[in-house]
Amino acid sequence: MLIRQARLLDGRTVDIRTQDRILEVADRLSPHRGEQVYDAEAGTVIPGLHDHHVHLWSAAAALTSLRVGPGEVRNLEELARALAAAEIGADGWIRAVGYHEAVAGPLDRHVLDRITPEVPVRIQHRSGVLWILNSRGLAKVGMSDHPDGRLASADRAWSDTLQRQQTGLTDVSERLSGYGVTGVTDATPDLDAADIVKLVYAHRHGELHQRVHFLAPGKRILHDTDLDHDELVGWIAERHSDDVPVAVHCVTAAQLVVALSALRSAGTHPRDRIEHAAVVPDDTLADLADTGVTVVTQPNFVVERGDQYLHDVRAEEHHELWRVATLRKAGVPVALSTDMPFGVGDPWATMRAAVRRTTASGARLGTTECVSADEALTMFFGSADQPATPRRIEPGQPADLCIVSVSPTELLADLDAATVSATVVGGEVVFSR
């Protein structure tokens, strides 16, 4: 394919010839016989966005799930009404997502038994690490005697009894293509070989347009109630001995401190990552930079959850939340992601959040962490193996491109997904507005 009249971020207007990779970039190229020609009409062409931390199967399931977060229900009575009106899925369950204690306090099987219909119900906590089941749901997964119905998402002893959501992947992919996303890294920690094969097959056969990379088996979620430093050191060393990088999920200061100490003890791999780094105390910055690990973080939560943070987190700790600018200044490699479906999934919204740091109510949170629009944009340009190294429009690079309808100046001013006019993966147009 030949892309004509494409403006680059540096202001040049060029033609770009592609197959599965970029072949030529020049001021003017003549079409070859039979070559497809796409006229960018002086729009801007950038590397296709790579979302460095998503959960594809969860995103597909979320399309048909009831949302019960603070933005949808405000108390136990409203939660009960929403569940009563919910459609029962083809698997016989009511599946709800996004719950947070701000709605109606902690949930367990006993609370759910009082407010849920006489059908199996499972509700996912907003963090993604916990499900709460009512008694009928517990019976269906063979755990009728469980004391509280609060089950870890990563525990396959119960989750393997559920019917895997196999629909919706095409819808998720189409949405990502509309954002200009050409690649994703799936961060689900418990993916097995069969899950991975299904997603690779979906990409090869066009159901999933995006190139897909996996953190499993090197992804590990830490929990404050079970921070075993020596065990974590052993796990990291075992993965590294197989030349497998690790990606450690850290959303609290304690988790980050233990992860950094374990990485120092076990040694690091060039592709090791810290996922989220939701809280980064000042006294951890030097250690984090010294490890050389990449931080993949989600400033979109400043918008999506920021007002709750302002209520729940002490004011003197606000600057530690979802840091970006300070990490970069300290020399920490940083890439951005959305954490879809636990985050909204729009990378452009994540970029705007990194630039503006404004909550849904209009308050500002951690303004010292603001970055420029150019920095925010290029933190989605990295490859799966090098998230913090931006790809460029040059020969030899994968022909994974995002074409927007506006000039580079307008693009950086708005950072708006609506300007995406086409998405190209492997030299083929997979989305055209």
C-alpha cells in the first residue's frame, strides 16, 4: 500500500510505502502497478498506538456485564434494584463489574443473599482482583461451604468452572481499531496455553486485528496481606532462569517496596516491568530508577477515580498517585496504558489525563505529574518488548500506523480519538472512519 500526503509529527509531508513493514518514506513516491493507494489528505500519520496493559477476555465479557460502580449505583438499595433488573446471561449468571466499597461498603455472600435474585450472581470488585458470589453462585462453582463468598480472581480452582466468555472479542477489537490501537499487551496473570492460542488464532484469522503480546507466565499480582519477600525473590529468579521477564502488579506503597527489594535480590531482566505503580512514595524513586525496570502506568484513573482518591487518600499523599513526570525526570522508563476494562479503554483519554490531571468533578490531582501532550502521545508508541522506546515512521518498522485527520499541532492540542481516520496493521487498513 502507498500512503500519500502524510504529515509526520516533525511537520514534513511524505509518501509512505508499506507491506507488512514500512518499505520507503520519501517526499514523493510513484504508485506501483496494482498497488493500493490511500490518500491521507495532509492528515498526520503516527505509529499505531500500543496499549501496554489490557485484559482482552475481561473486556469482551464486560460488554455484556452490569456496571455497579460509584458512577452507576450509590447505595445498597440502588444496587439491589440494578441486580433485580439485570438480564441473566446465557450461562445462567448475572455478572456485574466495577463495584467499590464507596457504593455500599464491603460485600460478602450474606449481603448478596439479601439483595440478589434467586439466581447465581457474581460481582467483580473495581480492582479486578476479587469477585463476590452469592450462595447460589457458590453452589454452582462447588463452594457452598465458603465462609464469605469473596474469591480471588486469580484462583483457578473456582474460575475454571465458569464458562469462558467467547463472544465480544470482535467488538473489542473494532473499538480499539477506532482508537488507532494496533497492538496490545494482555496482562491477565492466569492465562494458560489454551487462552493464548485462542487469542493468537483470533489475530491470525482477523477476529482480533491488533497484534497481541502476553505477560503470562511472568505476571504476578501482589497482595498486602501476603507479601512474602523471599518467596517473591525465588519466583523472580525462577522466571529469569528461563529468560522470562517479570511484570509485578503494584498498587500500594508496601507492594512497591517489597517488589523493588525482591528485584534487587534476584537481579533484573532487561524487560522486567512494574505494572500500575499507583502509589510511588518519594523515597522509592531512586531505588526504582536504579533497577532499570519499566513502569507501565494508567493516569486515566486520575479522571476515573480521582474524586474518590481525594476523599480516601490523605492530602499529603496525593502527589504520590499515578506519577508520570517525576518518574521520567528520575530516569525511570515509563509507558502508558488503559487497563481496559478496569479503565475505560480509550488511550486518548489516558493521554489527556496525563497532560491535565483533572478529576471528573474538575478538581486537579497531582499537578506536578503533568507531562506535555507530545510526551503523553509517544508513551503509547512503544513496542511490546520495549514499551518505553517510541517507534518511528521509518523503513524497517512494522507497518502499524494510525492516520488522523488533523495537523500535528491540532492533534497535540486536542488528543481526541475522534480525529482517527484510519488504522493500519501490517500494511492493511483495518479501520476507516
